[in-house]
Amino acid sequence: GDSVTQMEGPVTLSEEAFLTINCTYTATGYPSLFWYVQYPGEGLQLLLKATKADDKGSNKGFEATYRKETTSFHLEKGSVQVSDSAVYFCALIPNRDDKIIFGKGTRLHILP
Amino acid sequence: GAVVSQHPSWVICKSGTSVKIECRSLDFQATTMFWYRQFPKQSLMLMATSNEGSKATYEQGVEKDKFLINHASLTLSTLTVTSAHPEDSSFYICSARRGGGKTQYFGPGTRLLVL
């Protein structure tokens, strides 16, 4: 079945470091891909999305590119801030379904 | 745009009582809403999918008589936890989707504690 695999955390970085959180997926066709962020005690916020191959989603300095050939959607940010500390979920929605499939989440800690 | 609210954000109740959680799409019409449950340090678990004006579709293992879902309008869905017990204590999150789109927009969550 369809699935999402993302790197396990926690990931700890210093402020201004470069961030990559890996995400790969298994799905038929061209699913829609998403990154959501969850701050402590809160719900999920849509960070960015991409709906077709080679699309790049971007928001708040974060970027991810839909790579069909490697079935990946890695999240990157050039210079992280303490306020980026949160849990990040990679997710997909298959072509012919409504249900969102989440990865297990990656907890990110940014040290000042 | 695409703001989803939940009410209440926190609720503490006694075992055996029922609790209603509201999920509202504030600036768009949501043809479909989803209810999730999240355990500490885990991902979200889909409980049910509700479409406006029809019965909810529950995931396997979710008791429909325990978790009553009503989607009476295009901006409101409610989840009622009936005869709540301590094991129902959890973080409940809803999401809403516009008609014709795939993206789900999530509410801020409701933390339920059953004593």
C-alpha cells in the first residue's frame, strides 16, 4: 500500500544551520505531497505542498521539490531559527483517494 | 485563508459523561471533514471521514456509537465522545477540505482528559 517514510528524529541543530529532513514515499501514479508542521500543544499547519513532478513548494524559507524519479520530497531550509523547533510531518494523498497518509514525524530542536 | 477552528481547546470531564467537540471552517466551505486522534509523540490516526449531509465513514476499529460525528453544514462538524472513559483521553484534531481540492487544513486540536 501507499506509505511515507521520513527520517527519525530528534534532529538537533544550532541556529543558522542548514536543515534537511528526508522524506520518501511509495504510491502509484502521482500523489499530492505535503509538509505539515506541529508546534507543541497545537494542531498541524500546512507548511508547503506540491501536486506534480518537479513542482517546488516553498514557504517561510522552507522548500521541498517533488522528485518522481527518486520518489522523494525532502524538506530544506538554509538557515534555521529557534522558532523552527517543532515536529514536521511529511504526507501524501494518493490520486484516487481522499485520505492523507502521514509519515511518523520528525522532531526538530534548534539550539540558540 | 483556509482557517479551521476547534472548540473547546481543552476539556476535562468525569468518566461516563459525554463531550462534544466542534470543528469549524471559518473562511471556506468544507465539503469533507476528517477527525483524527493523536497519541503522545505519535502521528495522527484517522478516525472518520464526514461529508456534509451524509453519514460519516469510520475507520476500522473505531466505534461509531462511541464517537458520534455530525456534519450538519458546510462549515461545521461535531464529534461527540459518548460515555467517555479515561482511555478516551487524547488529543483530537479535525481537518477540513474544500470541494474539488486535495489539501486538508487542520484545526488547532482539542485535548480531552477523562478523570
